[in-house]
Amino acid sequence: MRIAIDARMIDHPGIGTYIRNILRGLLKCASGNEIVLYGDPAKLSEFPVEKKMYTASVYSYNELFRSPLAKDKFDLVHIPHFNAPFGKINNLVVTIHDLIYIKVAQSGVSPFKKTVAKWMFANALNKAKVIIAVSNNTRNDLIEYFPHAKDKITVIYEAAELEYKKITDRQKLNSIKQKYNLPENFILFVGSIRKHKNIERLLDAYLYLKQKGRACKLVIIGRHDTAQKRIFDKIKASDVLCLGNVVTGDLPAIYNLADLFVFPSLYEGFGLPVLEAMACGLPVVTSAVSSLKEVAGDAALFCDPLDHKDIALKIEIALGDKGLRNTLIEKGLKQAASFSWDKAAKDTLEVYRKAVS
């Protein structure tokens, strides 16, 4: 097969992780097939395949109506998002990560953008031969809004990258601790600073614990959404350490240095930070909603994300109960290991074969 893959979002914190790891896996298992990447060749230099310059902005007119992916001839085109062009595409495969733009009120998306998103989703799903969903939760969301797509959907899970693991090198850990001025004990959150990540209630839970005398700093890592002024004002008014984006290679060490990972999100298509934390041997408190129960299995302590006191209670239990901590760590390591990017790539190759046949 001659396969085209839209890799423009390779440096995106979420979809970029997906693209990078699927490509690495495909290069191991798809020998005999020809892969052509569309994007910025400088950002794709690690992949020894043909690359074509394509830098149209995501959701732009040029992307939707002048895309080379709708003109060049391939056996199959894989677009890892719902932003498929409107021209005819031979054997299209799309990956849908979540439906936050149209399903979640807390996403902050305007009514106009929500309408456009529905229009783009419908275009991608109608055109696709096969739709990859990253979780059963995303599959169910797709069926809820686009029931006609049901028989096209295949679920292929993501995974934590191999860099996320327990680190015993104290020199490396101390170096990262000093680099970011991390406290001796801290609770960690990793994710974009957006409303649906539920950071405001996490802050309320943290302040509630401080009032009760629980001494453990909160550290927040994630991409800043400048539209979320209210969240940033609340962070600034607290003593929370907000690091913004950090060097990706430093994240495994930061997970290892934390006492607890807390992820009280209101909605996730998958929830990759949960697996990253587990793979680093960190106990996890997360929400009992959307895909998070599916991804975490029985290896996390679940909270009600709408109740800051319940979030605080689960944090307190996870920090104070040594036996439970050890159980969560042991189960978390096994749960993270049950997901694999190599398997995801092999399953994706099977989807390609299904699409062209």
C-alpha cells in the first residue's frame, strides 16, 4: 500500500503524541508498504520515509478546500483528527480522540464553533472507510451523535510511552527537582489549563486540605489557554506552583518525584496522563467519568469531580493510607503495562488493510 498520513500536528501535546507513536510503531510492522508524511519535514526528521511540505493551519480554508491529500493519489489516507478536507479522498481513515467540541459544555467552545465542529465531524465520518476511536467511551459518544457511523468504528487504545517508568537515578531526579524548584512533597496535575480539566475544583480541594492542616504542595503542568483568565486568576491567588509546559523529556522524572497524581477531569477521550503516572509508579486519584474508568481500571482511587470535598477526601486517603498507596502503585504499574503502542500500530495497520479491501 501507498499510505499518506497527515502529520502536521506532530508537535501538538495530545494528537502529536498519538502521531509520533503510531508512526514509530508502523515503521516496525509495516515493511513492504510505502508511507508518505504530510507536514513540516523539519519536525518529522526522525522518520526515514518520504515527506511532503504541508503547513496549512488546522481548521483553515486551505486545509479544508485546497488540501493536497484530496489531490495526490494514494491507496489510503490517514488523518489523525476530524479535520478531513472536503475533496474526494480514496480510502480515508480518521482517528477521533474525543467529542469535546460538541459534547462538553465546559469546553468553552462558542455556539458557532460548535456548529462548525459538527459540520466537520459529519464530513470526516461520512467520508471515512474506517473510523479509529481511542476508547470505547469515544466510540459511544460517536454513536450518540452520529449513529450512522456505528459499523465503521474500530477501537484502538493509546499507551504511555516507554520513557514513562520508575526512575532510580537519584542524581537525575535531584537535577530535575532543582531545575523546576520542586518542593519535597507535592501533588501533581498534568493537562491543559482548560475548563473541562476541572482545575478550579482541584484548587478548591487543595485549599480545603490546607485549611485542615494537610501540608502538601500542588504542582500544575500544562499548556496555557489564554482564554481561561478566571482559572489563571485563581491559580495566581493561591500558592500553587504552575509550571506551564515543561520539556517533554523531563516529565517522567517529575512524575517520579511526586507523591500523588490527581486528575479530576470532567471529560476525556482517553486520559493518557493517568497511564503515564501509573507507569512511573505514582498512585492516582481520578474522576469516575467518561473514559477514565475504562483506562484506569481498578488501579486508581475514583472521586466525584463535581464535589471538591470528595476530591479532597480521596487525596487525603491516597496520601495517608500506606497500604492503599502500595496497592494503587502495584496495580497501576500492571494497568499501564497492559497498553502498548506497538499493538496500537499493528491494529492500525490492520485497519488500513480493511479500508483498502
